[in-house]
Amino acid sequence: MGITLDTAKAALDLTSSGAMTIQAIMGTIRALEKTSQSPQATPEPEIAGALETLRTQVLEAQEQNISLRKAILELEQECLDLKRATDKFAGYTLWETPAGHLVYRSGAGIDPIHYLCPSCHDADIKSILHGNGALKACKHNPRHGSFRFEPRKPNSGWAAKRRR
């Protein structure tokens, strides 16, 4: 998510193109001014041609202006989407559990304290981890696994029981 390089490049290209069109219009206007200041009469076909060129350039500038407005709206929408995504996870910080797993933990002002699945967070999904105190799992996507919140006891588990 966010402002893509393609969108930003397209907006810059449109801006450059618009600037060149405006320069062309200014050049045509200067040429018309020179011919109007000339002591001898300017032939009508020459004036008509210059006016037609000017009309075409003005239409091109208007089309580019419309394209620029669309690009600006797209950029504004991307900014809003980015702001919403940022606001959605405001107050959560990446936190390492005592067992060494990384999760997102709610911060000050968000009660009760709870934890978010890091994989879901990266996918812009707010999924609260559920479970007992020692082990919590993502209910949104079971493939994201479980997260240990307490270190394992040194002599616990099936291997320790098997040795007995």
C-alpha cells in the first residue's frame, strides 16, 4: 500500500508534458505578437494557421490538465488509504514475548492489553491472538501458527516424559 512509484512518475510526466505545452502556447503567442507588430500586413492564411495551432495547443493543455487532476486525485486517495492503515494500527508496537516470539502488543491507552498476529498485521488485517497465558494463536489464519508467551520449562514435554 501507499503511493506507488508508477503513480508518482505518471504525475511527474504529466506535469512535464503540461509545462512543454504551455511553453509551446507561449511561443505561438509571441509569434502572433511579432506578426501583429510588423509594419506590413500579415497574410490571413498565416494568422489563421497560427490561431489553429494555438487552439490545438490550448486543447492539449486542457486535456493534460484533466489528466493531472485525475493523477492528483489518485495520489490523494493513496495518501488517505495510507493514513487509514497507519491510524488502524496506531498504538501497537512490535514486541518480543518472553519466549522469543514477535507479536504486536497494544500500547498505553488501549485496554485491555492484547496482542495482534504479525502476519495478519503485515497483510493490513487486525487479528487478535487468542488462547491461554502461555500460548496464543491466530484465529484468522491457523497457518500463521501459535505464539509462545512463556518460556518452556526445562524438563517438560514428551521427550522428558519418555526418559522417565
